[in-house]
Amino acid sequence: MTDMVKLNDQELENAVGGRTVTVQNSASSYTNLRAKAGLKSDVVLRLENGDLLETTGKKKQKDGYVWYQVYVIGAEDCFGWVAGSLVG
């Protein structure tokens, strides 16, 4: 497993696959992992602050956010999309 790295906004924007990031949502105790990029996409899983995610290198702009496709570390075959402002 990759060492956990806390990324600043610019580093996250340039993140490539294989980087480990954490859920960091100061407005709530959870963050929604979505099936597709976007606020209207189905919620796959509720992530808690501190959960570890691995970036895949894919990102999309939608609904005013940059969304990153991630793999949930410790959850078998669990991929989804999370808004970049909620991880670091």
C-alpha cells in the first residue's frame, strides 16, 4: 500500500493514479462516494472523515466541482467519484 500523503489543492489537481488521499469534509461527518461525477449521481457509499482513498488518475469537471475517480482502500471492488474539495 502507498504511504498516505496529504495533498494541497494544486497537488490534488495534478494527482495521477496511485496517490492515497483521505476524506476531509469539515461541513459533515461523511462524504458521498458517487457512481458518476456529479451531484445528481447515485450514492454508492457514505465515506467517513479519515477514510483512505486511492486516486485512479481520472477527473471530470461537473456541477461546479472537479470530481476524482477513486478506489476505496479496504473495500473490495469499490470505485466511485468524489468532489476534490472533500479530500486531501
